[in-house]
Amino acid sequence: MTEPRSTSAGGVLRSLVTASRPLSWVNTAYPFAAAYLLASDGVDARLVVGTLFFLIPYNLLMYGINDVFDYESDLRNPRKGGVEGALLDRRVHRTTLLASTLLPVPFVAYLVAVGSATAALVLAGSLFAVVAYSAPGLRFKERPVLDSMTSSTHFVSPALYGLVLAGAPIGRTAWLALAAFFLWGMASQAFGAVQDVVADRAGGIASVATVLGAATTVRLSVVLWLAGGALLLATPWPGPLAAPLVLPYVALAWPYRSVPDDDAARANRGWRQFLVANYAVGFAVTMLLIVVVRSR
């Protein structure tokens, strides 16, 4: 008898890959790698292992837990079941949780062994934020505003960890850049939550968007993006060149500033454009980082 595709080895692997959100891998691996390279003398084993960890195991832990414990609400969400989020067969939930929690172990063990105590604390905080966002009993994703702050931590903490792991002193410029990145992360999470207002309310899930409403949340996102850009203007040259990079996100969100709650799913178009914009903005940031490194 043929094994159901969803529970065959290949089917389970495909489910795990989908659950890890391949489109988002770069959003966590890149901040770590860029920060580590800026703060260190070059490529070494810690950079390679850390980048691999934040590329796949970290994302599988973050999104695998989310997809298992958000299953009931995801059933009501038409955008789930593809690149924007897996709709995992119930039969692979246990496997997903096991893979999500076990795959990071060897990476974390190595990174703790080769890093300082401070680096281990930063890594522990990052992992706590990943688990706390979706795990039962914590569910920070259902605590409005804290949901945006925790989600932003998922992307900013790898950068902070990269700096600390490299042993670099974190000065005013780095803190301003991290703060700007944090505001960007909050804005992005909040804007992403807008499209799910109807589905989240139907599933009994609270979020910054279900509490503030779709239109208010979009406007909050715009303010946070602009505030992040303003912080970058306070950094030494060529840091201010990165400030205008928030404008594409503002432009994408602006058409939805008055979207009614019952039509909030329409913001999914803006969110899809946001995912594409991330790669373009990431390229621009990479060019800027190259300039910074060469000017040392």
C-alpha cells in the first residue's frame, strides 16, 4: 500500500522546508553574517556555523512551532498553504515539533562552546523570543504590541549576536543602527498582521492589528518605518544613505492606510510586494556595507 504523500519521507521533508519559510531565511542569516563580518577580521568557522544556523534551523524553530500551534486559525486563512506559511497536515505536527527543536541543538552547542558568556546570553534571549512568540502558555503573538516587539527581536537579535560573538564593542553607531532595525521589524510585523485581521478574529487570536484595527495599524507601521529612517540620519557617514531605504516600505503600505477591517485581506497584495522589496533593499544595504568595509 502506498504511503500517503504527506507522511512519506519526501512529503515530510517538503512540509518542513515549507514550514521554515525559505523566502525568509535570508532575513535572519544576513543580519548575523553582516554584523559578524563588520565586527571581525573575516571568514571563520563561527561565521559559517552561525550563518547556517540562522539560515535554516533558526527559521524552522520559529515557524515550525508557529504552524503547529496556529493550525486552527490557519485553516481559516486563505493565504496559508504556500510560501507565506505552511498549512501542516496534523499527521506531521509531532515530527515538525521534534525537528524544530532538535535540529538547532548541535549548532547552539557549538556556538555556546566557542563564544563568550555574554554571547551565550544574547543567543538564549534570541531563542526565548522565537519560542515565546507561538508556544502555548506564552503566546507573545497574542499580546498586542508585544507581538510586534517580539517578532522584531527575531530579526534584530541575530545581528546583535553577530556583534557580540565577534567580540566587538557596541558603540553609539551600532546601537542606533540596531534601534532603527528594531523599528523596521516592528513596522513590518504590524503591517503583515493587517491582512490577517478577519482570519485572526475568527480564530480567536489577538494581535496588534485586531486590537488597533487595520487602518490604524497600517499608519502605525508607516510611522515606525519613518522613525527608523530618522535614526539612521543620526549615524556617521555613510550611514545616512540607508535612511531613504525605508521609503519603499512606506510607499507599499500607504495605499492601505484607510483599509476597513472587513476588507483587510486586500493588504496581502502590499505584503507580497513587501517580500519582493526586501530583496531589493537588501541588495542596496549590501552595497552600502561593502563601501563601509572598504573605507576602513
